[in-house]
Amino acid sequence: MSTAVDDKIRAVLSEHALLQVPAAELTDDTDLYRAGLTSHASVNVMLALEDELDVEFPDQLLHRSTFQSISALRDALASLGATA
């Protein structure tokens, strides 16, 4: 089931992640790094999500596992109170 936050995550990934696979084809648990996400692109994704959802990722969330998958991003954003 897709939520508005999921849709925003996928839109940001489509625009900023430079993945080898279209974001629409990813499952919630697809490893984004295996799909082509680089550390540089993960910073762009983070900044775009912050702008899109009016949140700020705290230092304790700035690690690879936060950006590992759509479900990991959703969980991180939920912990920040992000709503679409």
C-alpha cells in the first residue's frame, strides 16, 4: 500500500538518486545502494527529502542504513514526524 510519504520518497529518488532502476520498479526493501545509490547521491536525496517534507535529519540518522531502502527511509522520516 502506497502512502503519500512513500510517493514523495519515490519522487525524490527518481529525481536525485541517479539509480540504475526506475524508482517505481523498486520494492520497499530493495537495497538502494545495489540499485546504484552513491554516498554523494544519498546526500542529495537527504536534502531533497528535508525540503519536500520540512524535516531535518539529525546526526544520529546520518548513516548508510537510513538510506538503504525505501522502508528504511520511511521509518526514519516517521521518527521525525514527517507527513505529506
